[in-house]
Amino acid sequence: MSRHNTDDLLRSLRQGEEWFRAVFEGSAMGIAVIDMHGRFIEGNTAFLRMVGLTPEELRDLPLAALDHPEDHPRDEQLFRGLVAGDLAHYQLEKRYLRNDGTAFPVRLTASVVRDPTGRPRFCVAMVDDVSQRNRAEAEREVLEERLRHLALHDPLTGLPNRLLLAERMLEATRSLADEPGARCAVLFLDLDRFKNVNDSMGHGAGDELLRQVAARLAACARPEDTVARFGGDEFILFLPRVGGPRDALALAERVREVLAAPLELGSYHAYTSASVGIALGEAGDTPDDLLRNADMAMYHAKASGGPPCAVFDRSMHRAVVERLRLETDLRAAVERGELTLFFQPIVSLATGGVAGAEALARWDHPVHGRVPPDRFISLAEDTGLIGALGGWVLNEAARQVSEWRASFPSAAELEVSVNLSAQQLREPGLVDAVADTLHEHGLPPGALKLELTESSLVEDPVAAAGVLRALKKRDVQVYLDDFGTGYSSLSSLHRLPLDALKIDRSFVAGLDGGSTGAHKGAEIVGTIVALARSLGVRVVAEGVETREQLHALQLLGCDFAQGYLIGRPLPASEFASAFLGASPLQV
Ligand code: C2E
Ligand code: MG
Ligand code: MG
């Protein structure tokens, strides 16, 4: 188009179309007038400001000069459509270039203005700078993404949470239907003794441990797997495709290996391990089913005390239901008076007299009959009932021995041993509770011995030492139960203010039988006695079943003995008549 024609156009615009001028100048939106050859004629103030040009610079500029090179071909095609009359107008988002070469996003509406004969005269482009809007949108997207992340991830570890896990599991289990025979796997991990770390080293250390565990787990997984935090110390590894249980077990093994390396928590080294339950899923399984099955398998692994990994099978379901029922019953057992104490005599090997009795808890279940303590003590520990149960045992043992002391002259100095579980040791009020109980029943502190297992002491030696010292201050003695079955090193024993070691019955059993075996057994027991002497503590032998054992123990310098040979655990009344003389004092 020649300059002449352009001037014509401008003139006619300026003269005849006042309304247009008003809009044109006053608009906050950029408006440009373009001739039918694709050259700018003029732009309003907003447009000129947007592209950074003066009216003179804009004039006659081809469309391409302002178009982003990548957007131009499409724009030009549309423009040709407009000129040819194929399009009445068009609208698109594209990028313009400023004078300085920088690009910015615009929303453009282009239309044709025709003369009365229908001949196209010029184009009008209305241009909106949308960089502001785009920025706001981008910000909103980032925020939304962050919100989604927050909603689907665990804030502590950054791992996917239950919600995201469920989402991914649902997707994967659904797609199993398309692949006959395909399976997925859920590994349910529960950290062993995590509560100890939290209780003894504080929540900060607990959090740090969880973070480090999370990082290690994430490193074990393949990109297609999901590692999620399920609850407090529970993690899930979800494998959307596995060949079979072997794959899942191999991963479980790797996870356990990775977790075995010490964790650095500030200046401490902490050790952690996990019990793992595995469930395989097929088409038709729901995420809930799989998680529940894996949880059951984990529970089974933990409760069995056997291998730390277990693959779910149907029989576990029954075992868990059974345990749940027992748990409910145990809650009521204390109140319903279904718990009783049996007493087993402990004799002095020097005098042959009954020096004390060990109180052993029994549960007479209305349906299952007598449930052994090995089953319900661990249940009470797992369910937090041990505090109430242990409190009852302590009080009942003290009450009973105080009654015997008052009733039988031979029992005036009778001592009672009470077993404490590791968890009771961590209860902050333990020492006071012990002192209160003694006081309430009018017993001197020497009347009570507390038995602790090695494992409960090594679990948290620092805290244990503190409690033991506090008990010692109050003259309550502490016995180390089942000695030899734990892992206590000599050095850790040295630091604990213990009063006696109870040799585990497995060593006592080694004292008879073939002559070489008995010799070996005697060597072990002799060593334990020597160790006890060096620590300045006494020795009680457990599980004495034969005269031969008793004799050997006497020769080896053992102080006390306990076992079926001397007497089985008995109900209080039977214990009294068998060991405390037939006729109680009349009081
Ligand atoms: P423990 O403290 O080592 O108690 C000794 C266990 O050995 C008792 O088992 C006792 O019946 C058994 N025993 C005693 N003499 C012999 C023997 O000559 N031969 C054999 N084979 N066994 C003998 P019980 O009563 O079944 O208790 C098992 C464990 O349960 C106890 O081991 C103790 O750790 C725990 N326990 C019992 N009562 C309580 C309690 O009130 N609180 C806590 N925390 N634990 C308890
Ligand atoms: Mg004991
Ligand atoms: Mg024992």
C-alpha cells in the first residue's frame, strides 16, 4: 500500500468516525489499525506504550515486526483468512515483542472493517497485555500445587501420606485388571521400639530418626514405587508391579539391611529396625484390603518373635482377631478380678529356708482358661495396659507379703519379688509408686525386690541406670532376671546398681546330663557366679528341677535357688500352707 492510500485511510478515520476515535483514544486496551497488507497504520496510546514505540515508529511497520517469530506463521495465516473474508474476526493468545526485543503475552482480537460495498478497508486489532494476568495465574498454579503437595504429603518426612498412597494404590490396583496374572505388593513397616527413642531422647530426636529412616527407605525404592508415611512410626512401600512374593521379600530384606546401619541423632548413635508385613495384591483387591492384610502380617511378624518379615496368609486373620478379642478382655480382666498372683518359693542355699517368693501373674480367662503370662504380658505392653496391670501386681504382691509377715512367724522377714516390664521402667512415676505401695502396706523397702530383664535394661541403659539409682536410694533392691539370655556387656552391668543376678534356667539345665555337658554347664554357671562376686552382687538360680542341679549350684557358691524341685508357683493360700507353716498366728 502506498503512502498516499494510508493517508487517505487515516483521513477518513479521523473525519467520519468520531465514535471510533473516542473509543480508540480513551481505551485502556491497546488498539491498532492495520491495513489489508498487514502493516500498522496507527496505534492508540495504550498500544504504543505496550510495544514501546512512537506513532512514527509504528507507522508502516509490518505485523511480523512485532510478532514473536514462533507465533508469526499462525498469526499470518489467520490474518490472511481475515483479508480473504473467510474469517469475520479472530481471537488468540500470542506474544508480542517490545521495542527492546523482550516478549510479552497478549490477547488479541482482530477484525475487519469494510466499506458499504463490503470491500475490506482495514483491520482493527485489540490487544490486551496479559502478562499481569498470566503472572497471577502462574502464582495461583504454584500455590495450588503447593496446597496439593501439602495435602498429599507428610510434613515431617516429605513422603507421600495416606491420601496420596491410596490414590496411587487405587490407580495401580485398577490397572491390574488389564494384565492377567499381574500383581502388586504392599510392605507394611513398623519401627521396633520407636517409642523408646521418643521417650528417652525427646521428640526432636524421634523426628530426626523418622526423617532419616524416610530418606533411607526412599533410596531403596524404584521410581515407580511409592514410599509413604502411614502413621507415627509406620511406613508403607507400595510396589505397583511385582513378579511374586520373592520380589517383595527381597526388598524387605534390603530395607532391613539399610536400616541396620546406625543413625546419627545429634551426638548419639541410635539403632533402629523394622518389622515388615507383606501383602500381595491381584485384580479385584482394594487398597484397604491390601493395607489391612499387610498390617496383619506385620503384626504377626512382631508378635511371633520369629522372623522380622512375614507374608500375609489367611490364617493370620484368625490369629489377629483372636488377639484383638484377648486385648478387649484383658482391659476388663483387672477390674473383674480375673488376674491373680501365684507365688514361687526362693530358698537360701546357705540355710535351706524359704527367703522369699516370686510373684507371678496369672490370668483366669472365663473362656480360654488360664492364659500364661508370656502371652498376656506382651499384650499388655503392646496395648499400654501394662501400667495398670503392673500397678495391680505391685500392690497385690505387697499386700500379700505384708499379710504373711503379720500372720506367720516364719515369714516375718519374707521378701517378695515382682517382675517389672521394660515399659514400667520408663514410667516417670515408678519410683514414687513403689515407695507409696511399700508405705501403704507398712513394709520396709528390703521386703521388695524388683526383677528386670537384661533386654529391658539394655534397651535404654541411661534411663534404666537413673531409675535404678533412684530405687537404690530408697533401699529397694533390683534383680537382673533371666541373666545370660540378653546381650548385656560386662561394662554396662558395672554401671548399673544391681543387687542380684538371676541365672536363666537354660544355664541351670546345663548342670546335669552327660558328664562333659555338665562340666561345660558348671563352667558357665561358675563364671556367672564369679562375675557376680566381682560386681558385689548375689546370685539366684532359676528353674532348678533336679537334685543334681541343686547340689552343683551349692558347690558353685550360688546364694539362692528357685525351681520346680523346690516348689512350683502356687496360689497364695497353697503357698502359705506349703511353705509358711501350717498354723497362721491368730490376729
Ligand atoms: P520369670 O520372671 O523368669 O519367671 C520364672 C518363670 O519360670 C515362671 O514362668 C515360672 O513358672 C517358671 N519356672 C520356675 N521354675 C521353673 C522350673 O523349675 N522349670 C521351668 N521349666 N520353669 C520354671 P511364668 O510364671 O510362666 O512366667 C513367665 C514370665 O512372665 C516370667 O519369667 C516373667 O518374665 C513374666 N511375668 C510373670 N508375671 C509377671 C508380672 O507380674 N509382671 C511382668 N512384667 N512380667 C511377669
Ligand atoms: Mg522373674
Ligand atoms: Mg526369670
